[in-house]
Amino acid sequence: MRTLNLISSRPAERLRAGAARLRTGRRGVTDAPFTPLIDAKAASRLLGVPHTWLLAQARAGQIPHHRLGHYVRFNPDDLKEWLTQTRSIPGGRL
């Protein structure tokens, strides 16, 4: 009979092996790493806004996002860039 810790460690081992394959590719060439996508609740904590507002902005096409089926995911790097582009300063100058 398997113990709980053996069962729970195997998915982590598979994830690490899969990540290693992604990094090295099929021919052993290192691919550029990418930033993992985050869900609306994690993105809303980064931005300090309600996740419902964030999802509404994504639906309206006002904020960069990725739609994966019915899932909406956000790239933290895209959000950072979006924040700098939408920044407003008193007097209207950047």
C-alpha cells in the first residue's frame, strides 16, 4: 500500500521533469523561460483591485489577458507594462 507522501510527491516530480523538458526543448536547446500566468484573484491582489472589476475590464478588452477556454489568466509582466502605459500624472504630462 502506498503512503500519502509518496503519492503526493509524484505529481511534483512530474512537474519538475516537464519543466526541465520545456526549458531544454527536444534537441537540448534552452528555450527562453516565460512567466507563469495567474488567475484573476492573484492578479487583483497585485493590482489592489477587486477581482470582479478585473474580470469586467478583461471582458471589455481594457486590460491584457489570456482566455484559455472559459478560464481567464493574466501575465504579471503584461500587467506591469499596462500599468506604466495607463499611468496618469497631474497636468497630463509623463
